[in-house]
Amino acid sequence: MTTPTMPPTEAAPAAPTTGTLRVPGATLHYEVRGEGPLLLLIPGGAGGAAAFDDIADGLAAEYTVATYDPRGISRSALDDPEAAQRVAEHADDAFRLLELLSPGEPARVFGMSSGAIAALHLLTTHPERVERLVAHEPPVVEVLPDAAEHRALLARVQETFRMQGLMPAVSVFAEGVKRKGDAANDDAGGDDAGNGDAGKGEPAEPKPELTLPPQAAARAERTMANLPYFFGRVIPSFMAYAPDTDRLQELSDRVVFAGGQDSHGELPYRPAAFLAERCGTELRHFPGGHTGLTTHPDEFGELLRQVFRA
């Protein structure tokens, strides 16, 4: 009698190794998985290391992948919860992680949104530590010719936050960053706008309640808890930051500016396109829009792997 055999199954990815790193004014939570040359992933927005959960294991087949919660986000506690936030300080945190995890060897770095702003500062101040940087839609609006309009938007967001609270401020911010930067693109969404009036007067069908898997639900809960900090202290300083464009031109062989295929003309896309042109490099388009990492993780991760191989 033969014993039936089960079909082979892929081994589950090993759990990341976690650690903490003391930096001036904070204690950083970081996670490491895989082996090979170091790839540091810097999250943006109100997310932390968990923002990369859907791509980190795949990248860990080729790299030692390090992710972390930026200071003040999720598990990276500030010594002073009310401390002002500066791009240079966040970039120094990334530098200290590189020193810890890849001493003496330059690393590959990916930054998204506000994380890409910190990554640009890291590159211009410590170029010897960065072999290649992919900066996905860094909203460095100060490089744009209409920067004054965006300062006015940020002022409205902050005033709304103070007077009306978090969610109204989120709405003002979201509407501002989604607005296209030129008249032709402003009209591109006309069909969607028109659909908002369809069925006017008819009762809307109730939407089914969305139930998230436990891990995704915990991640969403942490992100919501981080929003007041992000809107109150990260957005004002990060979007007022002006990168050293002359230095970026000198280092153009080490940086790849990226934008979302679906976010042409939107506010976070435009600085990436501007800086790519200024540096004389190609703007690489990644799947989805500003949050393509979340909406198209498999395609996003595969393209990121290809860009780092190039």
C-alpha cells in the first residue's frame, strides 16, 4: 500500500526580523527580510513599514529589504510628541538605517510620496550611500512655476484642519492634489463629474459593508491614527521643502523619477515630471496613480525590480 502524497506547496515567506534604532529625538521601528544587497523602502503619507507588505517578500528574493515606520508614525515613537518635523531629520534617519544595515556599501533606495522627498534629501547630502534611488511622485511643489498656488492650497488645508478638524482637511487636500495642472487635463474628468448627477432624485442603493482581512484592517487602523500627525506636522514642512536641483542634476545618473500612469497632470506627478526633465532623464511610469503600490502591487513590484536591475 502506497502512502498518498500531497502536491508540493510553496513555502510561506519567512517573517521579517524586526528591530529598533535610537536616533536623535525618536526610536525607529524597522523590519528586514531576504538577503543580498540592501534595498531600503521609505514609505510616504500616514503609512509605515506595512505599506510595503504586498511587495517586500517578492523583492526579498533578490535583496535584503529594509522597511521602517518614519519617526512619529505607528511604532516609531517621538521623544517629544509635539516636536516639529523637518525633511533633513527624516533623511538623517534613513542615513542612519543605511549605516546600520549596509555599513560601507551603497544601497538601493525607493521612496514614495513624502518618503521620496526624504530620499531626495538623502541622495543630495549622502550620495556615497545611495547606489540608485527611485523617487515616486515626490510632492516637492516648490520646484513648480505655480508654486504660489500650492502654498495657498496648503494654507487652506491647515486652516481647515484648525477650524473644522481632520476629515474636512483631508477632503480639501485630496481635492487639491487631484486637480489637474492644466486646462486640457482639467476637462479630462468631465465624464466622471457628469456621472455624479446621474439618477438625481433617486435613492442611492446602500453600499455593501467592506470587511477587511485582519492584517489589512490593522494597517488601516494604524494609518487613520497617524493622520492627525501627518496633516498637522509632516505635510506643512515637507511640501514647503525645495530640493537642491543643481545637485540632483549632478547626480542624475543615480536617480530615477517615477510617476503613476493614471496620475498625469495631478499635483504629486508634476514635480517628478519637472525634475526628470530638468535632470535630462526619462520619467518612468508605474502602474496606477499616486497610490499605485496599493492598487497594483504585483505589477508595481515587478517594475521596481526591473528598474533597479537596469
